[in-house]
Amino acid sequence: MSTTSLTSRAPGLLTALRDEWDRSYTQLPHHIAGIGDVVCGELTAQIRAAGEDERDRLLHALLVAAHDGDHVAERILLHHMLPKAVHYARTCRALRSISSTGHDSVDAVATAIGAMWQSISTYRLTNAHHVQGNLGLNALNIINGSLDAGSQDLPVDDDYLTQAVHDNGGSHGIEPEWGEDSLHDLVTLLSWAIDTDTLSPDQVRLLARHDLAERDEREAVRDTLAAELGIARGSLTRRVHRIRLKLVEAVQAHVRTHGAW
């Protein structure tokens, strides 16, 4: 199984991988156990066009083959997940912090690609559902774990990281949407919640993981959370709602007492 260091500088890695794919893999015929005889480029197009169940089947078969030493299957998986790795390099706050340490966006992309490669190589084959989302989630966990604690931050997506705490007395059903400019406010709010004993650290972690997962990975993340807690999805939803409601009410009380947030 190929690996890429998460901390080494790798100029042009994305371009090199794409060039290698076009040159050596797009038209390559290959037999993959559980799928059959394929042409690599055609298989990637088939995966992109497939519904969730069929995509899970194809990706899981590729993972089984890759773990059995099929480097072509591994390369197909990496190529399929490259756009997600690039997206993380652009939108994950933990990777953005790399540029502040004297490196550039090439380092962030190389780190994200390395994390995705490692996610493929360490994937738990017993998990055959939400495969694409789980690969992405595992890569995010690897990214955060590979950086110094002082550089880590919550994984985010530019489209929805804006805090939606409204002092309107009607907090039922709130499902926060987030925007890039408010990430610092979000971190400040969650830190305040812990410092004031409004929420426990475990509650903050649960709320963050539940609400900040990327849109196309939310179902996989929430399934994982429910499994970790040993509860049904409905129970998870209710638990998160209670945490969110408690936070909103604490903010409202703070505003009533101090006149501003």
C-alpha cells in the first residue's frame, strides 16, 4: 500500500498524480475482484454517476482489492477522492493554518492528499455503507491528528459555517448553518460554553461533529456518532437538539443580562 508523508513538502503532487493518471491509467484495462474487467477511466465515470448503493458497492470492492495489494484499485480510489482532498485543502481551517508557518497552498494540498491516501489504506472493511463519506471523514481525522495541537481547528466547509443563534425566543428546530467569516466566533462561542459550564467538553465535541460535517458526509458522520454512543439516530437527533437548545438559551440569557453578546 502506497503512503505519502503528511508533513513533507511535495511540490506539484496534485499535478503529478493527474498527469500520471492521464498517461498511465485512463485507458488501462484491469480486472478487479468483485467488479470484473474494467477500464480505469470508465470505472471512475461509472462511480461518479452511480446511486449511493451502487457507489458503495464499487468503492468497497475497490477498497477490498486495494487492501489485498492491488495498487491499481488503490490508484482508482485515490483519483476518485482527489477532488475531496483538494476541497479540504481549500476549506479546512486546520490546513489553512499551514500557510502561516511559512509554507504555501501546495503543502496544504499535499497534506490533504496524503491524508486521503492513508484513509484508503486504513479503511475498516467491515463498514460497507456511506463509503465515500467515511473515507472523507477519516481523512479529516487524519489531517487534524497530523498537525500540532496549536494549529488544529474544527474541519469546516465554506458554505455553512455561520452561527445561527437568534434571540427570537423560538429555538425549536434550529439547524445551524455556518459561513467562513464566522468560524472565529463559533470557536469563541464553544469555548465560552465550556468556560461557563454551559456545556461539557463532550457536549461541545458532539455538537461540533454533528453540525459541522460536510453536507455530503452528514449521514455517515451521524451514523458513526450514533454507533459510538450506542443509540438510535432519532435519539442522537434529540440529544443534539437539547444541547443546541441549551446553548441558545444560555446565549439569550447572557444577552439579556449584559445587553450584547
